[in-house]
Amino acid sequence: MPGFAIPELPRGYDLQWFYLGIRGDFGFSAEDYEKIRRDAGISKKNQHVGFTQTVDLAGRSAELRGTIGVHDLRGIEAELDLAAGEPPPTDAWVHYALSVELTSKPEETTEGDWDAAYVAVRNLLPERVPMSVILRMSVPSGKIDPAVSLPISLGKTAVSGFSEIRGVRLAEADPDDPDEELYSLIIDQSGDTTSIQVFASVETPCDEHVLLTALDRALAVTELAIRKVNGE
């Protein structure tokens, strides 16, 4: 299994929960699809390969998870479960995902030959590819100073039946396509805990350092709207 570089936990947040994920969706020709299947030892037309592995994050237990899905789109699109992503209009669709999550019960599992599938897909990709990034964190509310202070009082007449706003979603629209977003951030306060979710994209090599790239991108977005109280 490739030795993926595991990112350090962001400092200064006193994290209660942490999840970082990155995903790419790639289209391939029929010829490349058959080569991936052959090199990866994949027998089915639509098959997933993956693993979970226990890793250490600053002395805390975490789970590293990888998934590669290889799908033949030629004439059977309706048979695929495509809820997780929109497939490109090509002969074959491959989705690649890698994540790391703090958890008290990490698992060790394997499904198929991850090493072979990873190398087979990576060898056919360009040097840099667009990928989507998700960061989720739960932190004590007193550890951060968000750009939008929560809760926001609604007053007595603003929205009948509700007294305050405890969560907001901030987004940066794509200037070339206002209906699309370059990145977004959700802040949700519940009691003494604030949850932060970041959604962004990055162009990166699909290599062993991809989680480090994902965290750098996600934290760059986070720091636009969140200030750590202790200044670390």
C-alpha cells in the first residue's frame, strides 16, 4: 500500500473531531478502461477497490480510508448508482477518494488490490488533476472568533417561531460563472461546540502527498472567515 503522507492536525483549535477528504472524478476511453481493469486485476465491469488503515494523528487514533471505483459507462449509465458524483460523458468513469478521520474505533480492512488499482489509474492521469476537498472540524466555541458572530438574534418579528440564527454558509462565487462556487464554508454553533465545514477544489498531482495539499487548501479557506483566539 502506498505510504501516504498524513497531515498534522491544525494547531490552535483544540479539535474535538476532524475529517479531511479529497476526491477526483476522471473520464477514460474504452481502451484506457480495459488497461486499468487488466493492470488492477479487476474482473467486474463496475467494481470498487479500497482499504482502511489505522494511523496516528498527534497521538490520537484515526482512520485513513481510500476508495477507487472503476465503472463502464457504455450503454449502462442507468444501472449505476451515481448519487455520489456526476460522471463525465466518456466510455468509463473512475472515482478516487482518500480521507483521514479522528475516530475512537479505527478499522483495518482491504477490498481488492489497492496498490495495483492506484498505480494503474495514476499512470494514466495527467501530471495535475482537479479534485474536490472537504474539511470538517468540531471545536470549542471559545477557541475561535468567526467573521460572522453567532448566534444572530432575529428579534420578535423577523421569523415567526424562531428566535436566532446559529449557523451560516459563506460562499465565493465563480466570477466566470456566478451559478458555480469557488469555495464555501459553513459555521454551525451548538452550545459550547462550533462545527466548521469547508468545501473547495484544488489542482494537484494524484500522489502520496495529496492529503497535505487538501489540508493546505482547506485551511486557506478557513482562515478567511475563522480566527483562532489564541493566535497560533
